[in-house]
Amino acid sequence: MEWSTVVVDSALWTLKAFAITIVVSVVVIAALVRFTRWGRQWWRIAASYFDPRAGTAGLGLAALVLFLTVFAVRMNVLFSYWYNDFYTAIQNLDEPAFWRFMRIFAVLATVHVLRSLVVYLVGQTLDISWRTHLNERIVDRWLDSGAYYRERFVDDPVDNPDQRIQVDITDFVITSRVLSMGAVNAVLSIVSFTGILWDLSGPMTLFGVEIPRLMVFLVFIYVLVTTAVAFWIGRPLIGLNFLNEKLGATYRYALVRVREYGEAVAFYRGEPVERSGLLAKFAAVIRNWWRLVFRTLKFNGFNLAVNQLSVIFPFLVQGPRLFAGQVTLGDVMQTSNAFGQVHDSLSFFRESYDDFAAFRATTIRLNGLLDTTDRAGKLPTLAATEQGERLNLTGLSVTTPEGGPLVTDLSLSVEPGEALLVRGASGSGKTTLLRTVAGLWPHARGAVARPAGNALFLSQQPYMPLGTLRAALTYPESADSTDSGGDGTALRGVLERVQLGHLVDRLDETADWTRILSPGEQQRLGFARILLAEPAVVFLDEATAAVDEGLENSLYRTLRESLPESVIVSVGHRSTLDGFHDRILELRGGGQWAVTDRVR
């Protein structure tokens, strides 16, 4: 190593190696995508981030990480030559050379530390940027396709999409970077240090035959054989890691449900049943975990044994040559370093197999989420058109997923200012009819035309988003757009009108309002949303089931008076609702229905 020109030589070497690495990386990725299933699955998830049409940030950060990885290999090569020269100076008792190489080490160490810090910063920047992109892309697809709701209608829906979005995206991004850059580092190190090892290796006698450079061939044979064995031992880790994620997510979901429905569990005194269910799910997690532990024990035990045997090999080979005066102490130390680099680099793929197994499981889970999202988005939808001022249902037929008729060839019109009450026995399809009109139910045909303007669907248990009471009250609109005054006057007014005046001073309080408000208060809050939104058409599904008849009367009266031109469609059982509706649609089962005018 000519240390006087090391800066220029290293710069040229790094740039040349970087250019070659880019070309080889593109070819390898293309081959993996073309010829392997997991390559196609990986590219399906990752491609959009590296699409130059969407911006150059992804490609730029990836290129910078790749450049720093190539530079790291060059630094390791420089340290290898430094070891040779330094230990040779010690052997020769050359004090000036000793201190010279100590100064060179200080420079190398400083560059190494700075490089490591930059690698960490750039790597984390890439992870955060890529993770942000994937999260936005997958969440957008999940929401825009309606998969968050419609996935229940597809065959074999995925488990725990929330975990796949929150956990698996993170694992996918980090492991993609770590494994890919580890592979690049390994291949470059193999090329660089094989040349060094070749120059330092001497002939060896095997079965009476002298073979030149035999140590180089032995390290390759040794690692390739042990890698094949390690892959055989570690192959079951892919399935075990996939099952571990699935069982863990199922157990967490069961815990969340107990917390979510804690009051119902407490009323039923259902703790023994819940305990039994939770412990059964946890037992499944532990059984799979033990299988993972024992398989990992075999895999890691084999790798550790292989690595320990490799430590003494270069000393066994070069030791006799050192004592015979054929090589220097520096040559021995550089041989050990080069052998270790080649061995470790060749062993990267063997030792990373368990990481790849977990990464493969993560990729499968994310692809499963994308598959379900795509299938949910392709389900048929009876899209409502917005035209005129009336609600028109024309030839509307609704069935169960199995094809059983709920409503057959329904045609009716509801004029502005009119209210329609939908009745029928439980299971006759009342709520499903509202889902169909909302465009949520895929098993329907016909035509739906809604009044031009916004429509609002209010379920029996209104959705309460996390955040302030103001956000819950104005959902799905923002509080600023709903309360034009900005001081909460409009919001306080509607709370008073639905008899929630005791909440007017809590508008900006952040809480889980589903737990704080009673079911009746939540339903009144839903009516407050209607009064704020002033929609052209309102659909109410058992929206007063949790309030007494007096409150129900007050809420419907306020609604009819405040929205005199809106179309109102209600689902309900109480006879007290009759007085607030002009017509009644009765679902009689088997697809049969009848419409009657209310006698005033």
C-alpha cells in the first residue's frame, strides 16, 4: 500500500466500485423480480418509492447509502494494509515506522467514526422517508378502496390489517436496507479481500500433492458447504416467523376487545370466559415461540461452531511459514484479517437467513394486505348518483352474500321535506338496505339517485373519533369549517338543542368520548352533527334506540323543524316514530316489501 497516494487511489477505487455496483444491483434486482416470487412481491411494495416520476428523493437516498457502503469496504481494505505495515514495523523494531503508522491510524479511525455517524444518519433518513411514503400509499389505498370496511366481503380476508400497516411496513423498510446493503458489502468484501488473500497465500500439501493458493479455495468450499447446511436448518424459520406475527396479532386484538367491551364483560361477570380465551390464544403464541426458539437454537448453534473453527484456520496455515521466515508477522495478521473478511462476507448469507426468514414473512403479510385491498376495491358497488331534490330507488334488489333475497325490485321516491320509515322483522334487511343506498353493500343491483348535496348516515352507535369533543361533534368535517365564527357559538347552540348543554364547556377537551358519553348521549351528539351539517338527505338507523320516548320526540321534532326541505329515511321499531314520518316501507322477508302512507 502506497500511503502517500492513498487519498487519490481510494477516491478513484470508490467511484469505480460504486458505478459497477449500481449496474450489478440493477441487474440483480431485475433478475429477482423476473424470476422469483418474493422478488416480485418485494418490488410490488417498494417500486413506487423509487419511481423517478414521483420524485428523486428515494433514488437519491438509496444511492447515497450505497455509496457509503462501498466506501466502508474501502476503509476495511485500508485497515487491512495498515495491520500488515504496523505489525511488520513492530517485528522489525522500527520505532519511526511505528509512530508513523500510529498517526495514519488516527486519520483512518477519525474517518471511520465520521463515516459511521453519517451512515447512521443517512440510513435513518432513508428509513423514515421510505416508511412515510409506504404508510401514506397503503393507508390511502386501504381507505380509498373501502377495504377497511369491504374486506369482510372478500374470500379469505387478511388478519390484523392495523398491525400490517403499523409494524410490518417498519420491518419491511429497515430489513430491506440492512439486508441489501449487507449483501453489497459482503460481495465487495469478497472481491477485495480475495485478492489480498490470494497474494498472501502460499502453497499447501494435501494428500501428498502441493496445491498453490489452497487456503483461498478452502475458505470458499468451507463457507459454501456450511451455508447450504445452514439454509437447510433455517428454512422452517420463514413459516414460524409468519405464524408468530399472526398469533401475536390475534392475541393483542383479543386484549383490545376486552378493554373495548370492558363494561359489557363486567356486567356479565365474564372474566372466567375471557381469561380462558386469552390464555388459550397466549398458549398458541408460546407454543409457536418454543418451536421458533428450538429452530433458532439449532441455526445459531451451527453458525457459532462454524465461525469459531474459522478463527484459527489462517494461523494454522501461516504459522509454519512465519517460523520458516517466509512471511512477516504483518503478513500473518493481514492474512487473518483478510481471511476473516472473506469468511464473514461469504457467511453473511448464511448468518442472515433467519433475518431473511422474518423479512420474507413480512413481505408476504404486506402483499396479503395489498391483495385484499385490491379485491375489496374490485367488489361491485351500487354507486348513488346525485341529481334533483328527491331520493329515487329504481329496481333495487338486495341479497345476502349467499344470494338470499332481502329486497326485490324496490322502486320508490321520497320528495324533499318527506320522511320515510323503514320497518321489518330482525334480519329482514333494514340496515342492509341503508348500506346499499350508501354504496357499502356489494350484493345489490338497481339504481339509486340521491338529492344533490351532502348526505349523512347516522348509525345506532355514532362513531366517536379520537380527539376533542369539538372534532367528535363536527365529524366528518373539520371544526373550523363547521363553526364559521371560530368561537364555538354554533357548536354550543346545537349541543343545547339536543339537550347536551352540560358539555358546552368541554368542546376542546381531548378524550376517548366513546367511553365518557353514554349511548344516549352519543346518539344525541349524532343528531347535533345533523343539525350542523344540514344535509340534503339523512339516513337514521335506530338512531334513537338508546334514548327515552320523550327525548326521541324532542330530537325528531327538532330535526324536522330545522331541516324542512331535507329527505329523511329512518330505520326503527318504535311506534312512536310513526308521527314523524310520511310513509312506511315494510320489509316482509324473502324480498317482499310494501309501502303505505301514514294516516294523519
